[in-house]
Amino acid sequence: MKKRGLFPAIEPYNFGYLPVGDGHELYYEECGNPKGIPVLYIHGGPGAGCDPGSRRFFDREKCRIIIFDQRGCGRSKPYKSIRANTTQHLVYDIHTLLKELGIRLVLLFGGSWGSTLALVYAIAYPETLLGLVLRGIFLGSRGECADYLSGQMVHTRYPEIGERFLDHVPIEARSNPSDYYFEQMCSEDHEVRRKYSYEFVYYEAARLNLVQKSESALRKEILSEPYEAQAIMEVYYIRNSCFLEDGYILKHAKELSHVPTSIIHGRFDDVCPVQSAFALHAAMPWAQLHIVTAGHARSDPEIRTMLITETDRIVSELLQ
């Protein structure tokens, strides 16, 4: 398949803040064609937030593009707040945002944690779905959460990254390093919070792409993002098993048999195991499964190409 680049940069025609209760206000924006197929971009992390690149996976002529920052993330307020912040709160927020924008039916586009949240929302509100485009599947299972926090995959494939992660943890706390990181991220010392947030995000960011980036490139990238929110939110959610009953998504996936679905996953994904994509496809056999030569990142060429191609396919079918 010929590699596809992102669509040209685009600016929002509408943006603002939506109060959703508990003191939280969501930042959201709309781009593209107001009369096009509504597509909601659900970012990963948890905690990563959206960026201008999030708008560029979609054809502006065909799509009404909606992006938003989840509670505590990006431009939403208050920043990096974990108060009243659970998967169930985020599902409520998506439903509230769509109602506010007058959207009755929507195509969900989610990667990594965004795939988890998209699926949980879809199970809660299946009648609102036009389709699902899912990348880098994470099911929020106990096993996935335990593996991520233990760093088992990291130490096997990227021992130098695992060693760097543990270098910042006292020997007596290394049986549960994520708990130690979380404590430091909640420190009253601003520099301590920044240091441990940075190192936690580095631990993930260094493994995102099929071809690793240099340390200087990673540092520039991390510092340009709301990395403190991403770090504390990821540990908070994963320590709480994403606030989901174990096996919840696979148990309920059959309820989405009416929903056109595309599953895209990198064969060499070191952040979310490729087995999760196969498990989801087994539960959703009507979905199209695409295993590509890539890592985890949406920017990997094979991932990017398939995301754009599959979204355009589903949107075009919906327009017929």
C-alpha cells in the first residue's frame, strides 16, 4: 500500500470550554465541514491530550472533526486533576459533549488508551455509533495493567530503558516502582514532580516508534507536550485497572455487531501487546483487522497510512 501523509493543517471553526461537573471544564474544538460525517478523535494516555496533528487524519471536505482534551488533560481545566476522574466520568463527558454539539450519530477514532475509552463508550451508547477506527488496542485488563506497571516487556526488549526507569527508584521500592513514581509525582516539590513525570513519560515515549528516536529528539518532543498530566494520569488509571471490571470490553464487544469497525495494530508494538488486537478481533469477528509493520505510535508510516485509509473508507461508505 502506498504510504499516505497527513492531510494539510487546518484551524478550528468552533472551540470552547464545556463544564461537565465536579469543577471540570473540557476544552473542545470543531474543524472541517460542519455538515460532514461527525468524527470524534479520542486521545490516548490517559492524559496525553490533543494537538494540531490530531485534526489531520481526516478529510476536511467529508468530515466534521471534533477533538477534545479529557478531564485533567491538555487545555481542559483544572490541569492534571485526578479528582472525580474515572473511565465512567470520561464516558459521561463524551456523551455530554456530543449532546452539546447536537451530534446524534458519530464515528469514533481512538488510539491506545483512546481505543479503550472508545470501546467503553460504544458499549454504553451503541445507538450513537456510526463506526469505530481503533489503533494500538488496550483492553484495560488486569493482565495488561500488571504487565505495564511491572515493565516486563521493557526489560525484555529494551533493557536500557528499563534500567533507566529503575535508576530513579530506591532499591527497597523496586518491587513496585510505579507506586514510588506516583508518590513523587504528587510531591509538594515542583522539581521532584517534574523529574518523575518526565522520566515516566520517557519510559513510554522511547518505545513508541518502530525506529527509536534520539534522546535529544525525545526530550524536545516530551517537553513540548503536557507531560506532567500524562504521567500522573497514566499511573493513576493503570493502578486502578482503568476502573473496569476485568474482561469488561471482551465480554460486551458482541453488542457492537452493527458497528463498522477497523482494528489497526503494529506488529512490533512495545506499549500495547499485539495479542490484545487479536483478542478484540476474536470478540468482534465482523471487524477488519490490520496488523502492520510498525510500533505503537500514530506517526509510524504504516500506522498513519492505515488510519487514514480506513477512516476514509468508512466515511465514504457512510456517505453513499
